[in-house]
Amino acid sequence: MNKKIKQDDYIYYSLLITIIILIIVGIVINNYIKIPECIIYKNLHIYCPGCGCTRAFIAMLNGNLIESIYQNSTVLYTTIITLTYLVSQTISRLTKIDKIAIKYNSLFLYSGIGMLIFNWILKNICLLIFKM
């Protein structure tokens, strides 16, 4: 039987594998590796769009959500969207009720990119204008 693989299947399994890898890497970084300084910040004295993502991820793994949001709010947004998607897809696959599953929507991605850009601009305004 030739079963057609859907886009949500690729996304679902890719996210599961990615989450497992990120958790393992996060634990290793948290326990054994010092987080290096951002090369862009070190050389140009401005934040890059991803500045704070590693620290936000580590803070989130340690249960410190306020610190995670402070470092880079996109990490928490991405985690919530990803977990919601994965839980709904898993329940749908187990119960065979397709209406339960949240389907992939590009709006999730564009919202995350928008949040990342907004965070980047806000942090640099605070750094350059208010010296924070």
C-alpha cells in the first residue's frame, strides 16, 4: 500500500527529533560548556537577532521563564507553538481524529520571525539610546 506522506508528517517527525537533540545539547551546555560571547556583539557592540537565544533556552530548561523572556522572548513563543502543535498532532495520531490536530500554518513562522526582529530592534534601542 502506497501511503502519501503529508507535509504535517514531515514537520511532526522533524520537530520530535529536533526537540530531543535540543534538550540533550541544552543539558550539555548548561552543565559542561561556558556559553561563548556573541561575535557580532563583541566586535560591533550591537545585538544580533539571535542574541540571548541560548541563554533563554537554558533559562527555560531550568524553569526560569521570566529570565527566558528577558533574554529572548522568541524562544518561549517557539516552544509554546511547537509543543501545542506536537501535542495536538500526537493526540490526533493516537485517536485517529483528524480534527484535533493543529495543521502547519506559515503564520506561526512569520509571527516568530516578526517577534525575533521586534526583539532585536528593541534590545538595540535600549542598548544604543538608553545605554541599558
